[in-house]
Amino acid sequence: MSWSLRLPFLSLSLSVSQRAVAVGSVLMLLLTLGAVLALRLGSYAFTETSWLSVLLGAGSDIDRMILMDHRLPRILTALGAGACFGLSGAMFQTMMRNPLASPDIIGFNAGASCGALLAIILTGGNVLLGALVGALFTAVLVVGLAWKDGLHPQRLVLIGLGIGFALAALSDLLLSRTDARTAADMAEWLIGTLNARDWQDVWLVWSGLLLLAPAVFWIHFPLARLGLSDDLTSSLGLRLSPLRLGITGLGILLAALAVCTAGPLPFVAFAAGPIARALVPNGRPALLGAAVIGALLVLAADTASRLVPSIQLPAGVFTALIGGPVMIWLLMVQFRKGKL
């Protein structure tokens, strides 16, 4: 199914499969229903109409405080951070032609979280700056070690894994140098949590997404060609190493944006892309689908963390429970294809 749009100065042809439209509609419906349920459910439950009254400007003071000052910013931050993780993971997996490659697996999330942790310890704030510096430093280190006559995906993955383990150990060392209360708070953040998010976090993640959206849209065409062999991609006129560096930089910015607002939630970036491609197997990068799946995963994990009685588990515990089976499934698929 395709549509053609012709303007006096532009000819634009869009091709969209019926399955992609159907799957996208279902995912958006699930995302909407999940957001509504997340608004209503919790230790302070809203009735079927009370939450809607608050959104329309009515309702009691306590209802407005809980919904507008606590629950709604948390939900919007979860959606934005999940979309960032999903986009970043799909970019890296497509670029490297490896579904097991994502920023949380190859060390970039670990670099962002380590940088944010250092910023908290040294300055008591500047989480975004620390996450960006940590992610960029990790990227420079990984790319520098992996560069040999160009940037090759397999070396990047293997070196990234090693750097990620080293940075995780460094984060544990930093935690051991702080007092018990600070270490407990930081440990929860390092697992990934959306507790106590506010409108500043909402503004940060969504303004960052809007600023990076044109670059994501522009990169979609060359990214789809990177799924081909290097020789064929080069024959199409694409310069592989500069293109891979650009995609790496964009993916790192998205991952750092998500980490500084929600912590390094495990397996979201890893699982979103493969799930989206399994739902619509058309061979394309599935960036939009990965963004929606990522937002849905983080929203579901955060809602589940709020519904656990007596204790407040970090959302990262539930994303790990979701992403673990996806990783096992991908490993089995890769093993059957003889790629492991």
C-alpha cells in the first residue's frame, strides 16, 4: 500500500505496509491505555473520573498534587526515556548488523551512568553534563581502540563489552567510597528508577528528543543501507566510517539523555529493536517502532514497580525481567543461524 504526494516543487512517495499500519495502531493504543492505567493505579488510586477531572482543571487539592506534581511527570519521563533508549538501541543494532549490540550491552550506558555518578559525588548535581561527558569519553575510548583501517562493527562490540565491564566495576568502587545512605540512593539510581521525577525531567527528555528528531529522521535512509554488506553499501556512494561515527554520536546522545533522566535501565535499548523488527519484519531499521516499544517497556516496568506492595522496587528490576527472556530468545535465534 503506497501513497504519492506531489507538490509543484516536490515529489514525495511514501510506501507503508498494511501490517506496519496495523501494528503501529495497536502499539499506540496499548501505549495510551498503559498511560491511562499508570495515571489511575498506585498506592493512591484514582476513580474512573477523578483523574480526568484533574486534567481538566478541577478535582481536589490532594488529587491535583498527586497527579500533576508526582504521577504525570513520572509517566511522561518514562515515555520519553523509553523512546530514547529504543531509538538508540535500534540504531546501534542496525549499524552493526547484530541484534546483540546495543548501548547498554557495549558499554555506552555504563559510561553515561559512571559519568553521572562522578558528577553527583563531585558536585552534587550536573547529572546531564556528567552523563554526556561519560558517554562521550566512553565512545571515544571504544572507537579509538576499535579503529583499524575504519570502524568495524565486530571489534566495536567486543571492545565495548570489555569497557562496559570495567566501567561497571569503577561504579561499584565509587559507591564503596561514599556513606551508606548516599550509596543506597546511588545504587537504586544505577539499577534504573523513575522515582521522584518532576517537570524539569520531563522538559529535559522531551526537549532533547525534539532537538534530535530531525537528525534521527535524516539518518533513517543511510541507516537502512548499512544493513547491507560493506561493499554494496560503499557502491551506493555512502562513506562507511564517517556515517558510522555520526550514528554512534547520535545514539550516544539519545542514550545519555535517557540515562540522566531515568538511570541506566537495563535491556530496554537491547529489547526494543528486535521486538519491533519481529512485529514488522520488512528489513528496515524500525526506528519509530523501537521508540514506541521502548516507551511501552519503561512505562510498564515503572507501573509494575509502583504496584508492588510494601516496597518500592526500582523500575530497572522489571526491565531486566522483561529483557532477560528477549536476550535468551535472540541468542537462540543467532545460534540456529550459526552466527554464534
